[in-house]
Amino acid sequence: MSVSVIHLLNDTQVEDLVVLYQTEWWSKGRTLNDVRIMLENSDLIFGLVDDETGRLVGFARVLTDMVYRAIIYDVIVAGDRRGQNLGKRLMDAMMTDNVLANVASVELHCLPEMEPFYEKWGFVPNNSGTRPLRIRRGDAPIASKASA
């Protein structure tokens, strides 16, 4: 089975993404409406689509100022397609992207057991002495609260 890298999702692929999100602890509960808003406001989108079915089987997105900073979010591969080097394909597509390749600092967050995977592209723990800080405003995205 071959896959292609895409940068824009059609409606069916957005629905596929919502299904993918429901399988992960960090994204379970995301809604179709919120995912649409998120996609509209993401700077770079990388999808992997099965060429035969059109099904979205991998996804990641990037927020960036295009010069100094970028952060990768939501790296995900469909459970039934893991072990086929699709995560590598997704990361290769991002790290060789013309825009992202010129950004001074690219970051991502992952569990410690995933660090060896990301090290292949040069990602290392942040040893600069800084730590990420966060305000957590509940589990529901702002967009869902506004429409309630």
C-alpha cells in the first residue's frame, strides 16, 4: 500500500482525523467542529493518505513564526498502520519541508519512551535550563465553550 503526503484535508479526511484523535489519551474527546477550527489556524499541515482508499492514516501539524520558532503537534499514525515506517515518513516530510527546514528552533513534546524515535531527526531534551510552562483552562477547547 502506498501513501502520499498532503497539506490540505478534505471533509472525509478531517473526519478520519477526528477518529484518529479518539484513539489517543492526549487527544480523546476532540470534536469535529473544534478540529476544523484547529486546522484553519495551524500554519503547516502534514497528512499521510492511503492512495487506494483516500483514508487519512497519519497526521501532524506545526505552529510557527516561519523564522525563529516552530512547534510540532499531534504526530499520529493510525493503529492499524503502525510498524510500516509511516511515522518516519511523516517526520521526514516535516523536517525537509522548505519552510520548516529554515526555522531556527523546532520543538515537540513527547513521552520519554518516544525520545529515541525523535532523536533520529536531531531532537534532544531541552537542556537550556528553561522549562515549558502552561495554563490549563479545563479539558474543553475554548471554541466548544463559546458555542455552548
